[in-house]
Amino acid sequence: MKVVVVGAGLGGLTLAHGLRRAGIEVVVYEREGKQGRPQGISLHFDDRGTAALRACLPPPHVAMAEATMGGPRVQRLLLSEADGRLVVERSHPLDGASGPARPGRQVHRPLLRAVLLTGLEDTVRFGAEFTRFEQRPDGTVRSWFADGSTDTADVLVGADGVGSAVRRQYLPHVRVVDTGKRMLMGATPLRAMAGTGLPELIGHSPANVQAHGMMMAMGVLRFSRPPVAASQEWLPALRSRVVTDAEDYMMWALPVTQELLGSAESPAMVWRRAQEVSAGFHPTLRMVVDNAWPNLTVALRAGLIPPMPAWPAAPVTVIGDAIHVAPGFGGNLAMQDAHRLRDELVQASRGQQSLRAAIGAYEDAMRRDSFPAPDVNGGTPRMVPTPGGSGGSGGSNGAGVGT
Ligand SMILES: Cc1cc2nc3c(=O)[nH]c(=O)nc-3n(C[C@H](O)[C@H](O)[C@H](O)COP(=O)(O)OP(=O)(O)OC[C@H]3O[C@@H](n4cnc5c(N)ncnc54)[C@H](O)[C@@H]3O)c2cc1C
């Protein structure tokens, strides 16, 4: 069996490791260069991401990733200002019951990506933009790339994010809605906050504070093990500036609208906009933004994919943001998808089920868990006509809202 994966994000790279470890041939095509595009510095990582890591990655990779996560996050704090001081007003358990957030740990996103890329040097083709596919009479799928090259495989997986070109051709009826919401996200070296008491107040917990009609979210990542020491012990093959440059930090996020963001695009412009937005905040909160690394500040878009009816399984499928978007835990869902799809494909490669049954089983589970209120007719998923996929350049009804 050969699998072509489009997109070297969290989902695509996790799947590639899982398939390789099971002896299945896999090639990942990634539009960007090795550095990727800025996606923010932090991720809240929960049991779904951890289970996928453990199932799909080689043990040294798992050890490296887990050694460099932050401490346990079991509650969300709500801070407020009292007599000029920031205090904890309330806390809510992150138990998956009082909201979608589950307990977990904070992860340095660029470091996790570097770990995921390690060992896949001969598997990932960078600078390769997927443009379209064709389902062939012999059951295989041929993919085309912007440079005119092609590749043919038994399965094509779109792990190409919310603007997915694979989804646009395969499931042209799926809509992506731009919510107009944007998240300004940055990170501040923890040493810059020494003496303020804020890191100690928060501990490992995610914290929100209401300030001047706005909300600011924060979290501290103190690496459980320094990344350099962890890589020397677990993954010496991981040679990346991310490892040597990483230090403990405080992540922060400011939800704004596109209107408020305006034309700010470069990291420095987005950082200045964040400073303007936080100008009236408590002095300690302003310090967080003022002392941030400007080049790590990003404005992320929040798109939305409404639930869709089920479709018949075929040798083309989609994982992660390409089919569902969840800003606070979409990375975990993308890795969960990769984990599930890998398990099903391994069974198919061993002759324990057909390829279509494998992909159908993955898609059923993905739709059930990623769209809690699926579009059903009397409890049975409503089938739509066989998706597109016999050549052509594909539709483009997706709004292409990217993060
Ligand atoms: C503000 C914000 C905060 C978030 N916080 C969290 C969090 O705390 N925890 C969490 O789990 N998730 C979080 N998420 C969600 C998370 O970032 C995404 O769900 C996750 O990155 C999705 O991974 P993916 O692999 O599906 O897609 P992506 O990470 O988007 O990767 C897709 C890849 O495909 C490539 N690509 C695209 N088109 C093509 C093409 N035509 N050809 C080749 N390659 C292509 C892209 O370059 C990219 O590398 C957050 C999102 C936002 C917006």
C-alpha cells in the first residue's frame, strides 16, 4: 500500500510516522518550506494528542515531546483586578464536562513540529503544492502538483488545513465560514516577568482576565526538562535552532475582530496592534505584551466548518482542519484523526478489511467526534452523491480561511 499525504502539519506528520512505523509507504507533500508558516508558539495538548503521539511516533520522539511539555493543566483561572492587584477570582475544572477543554499540558508548537519532522527527511517533500487529483479506473489516485509533477498512490489524504485543496475538489459542498474573529497571539520570555508575581499566580493553568471590555488569555510554559538536555538524551538527531533557542515563556492571546486588526500583517505590525489594544490594561498585563518577542506575534484567523452529511468512502479522505475546525483543540483532533486513520489503514494493509471499509470506519468516527451534532435523518447519516474527483481543477467554494 502507498499513501500520499498533502500537508506537513500536526495531522499529516503524525500520520506519516504512524504509517512508516507500520511498514506502509508514505510520501508527504508540503507547500511551504521546512520552516512552515507561523502558527503561534503554544498549543494546549490533551489526551487525544498524547494518545496519537504514543501510538504513531517512535518511542524516542514521544519521550522528547513529553519531556519538554509544561506542567499539568487541570483548571482554568479567571483573574480580576482588586485594589490594583491581579488576583484569582474563580477557577473552573478542565474536565471536558463544563466545556470542550480537557485537562492537558502546554506544548511549544515549533518544538513539537521539529520533533515530528525528525526522521521524516526522506518522506516530506517541501515546496510541493498539491493542485488536483484524479481517481483512476484501477482504484488508485493520481495527484498533481504546481510544478507539473504527479504521484500515484492507493490512498490520498488531505491534511492540508482549513483551506484544503483536496477537500475543495473532493467535497465541494463543504463550506468554510470566516467568523471575522482573529486571535492576536504572542509569547514573552518568562525572565521579563520576574518580580511581577504573575507567573506564580497562574502556575501551569490557563488563565483569562477581563480588561476594559476585552478578554486576555495567558499561560506559562516552564519546560519540564530543558529542550537541549532532553534532545541530547532522547533525540540527538533533532538538530534545530528551535531546540537551542527555546526558553520558558508566557503565552498570551487577545481575541479581536478583523476590523480591529485592520491591515496589520507582519509580526511586528501585529505586535504593535496588540500593544495598542492592551494600552489601557493593568500595568502587569501591559508588561506581558510590551516584552513579547515581536517576531513571534501572529494574528490567527478563526474559521468555522459547519457539520456536513456523510459521504460514501473512497480512496480519498481528509483529516484535521481540512474537515473540521476547533481553534482551542483542533491540533488534538488532527492528531486523533491521524491515529485513527493509521489504525484502519494498517488493518487494510494486512487484508483484515477492505480499503474502503477502513476509510469509511475512520470517517464515521471522525464525524461522530468532531461534529457533536451531526446532520442526520432520523439518526442515520444522510448520504450525498459521490464526491468529485475525476480530474479537473476542483471547485473553490471554500472561503480558504487559514490560520
Ligand atoms: C487562535 C488559535 C488557537 C489554537 N489553539 C490550539 C490549542 O491550544 N490546541 C490545539 O490542539 N489546537 C489549537 N488550535 C488549532 C490548531 O492550530 C489546528 O487545528 C491544527 O494546526 C490543525 O492541524 P492540521 O495538521 O489539520 O493542519 P495545519 O496545521 O493547518 O497544516 C496544514 C498543512 O498543509 C499545508 N498545505 C496547505 N495547502 C497545501 C497544498 N495545496 N499543498 C501542499 N501543502 C499544503 C500547509 O502549509 C500546512 O503545513 C488553535 C487554532 C487557532 C486559530
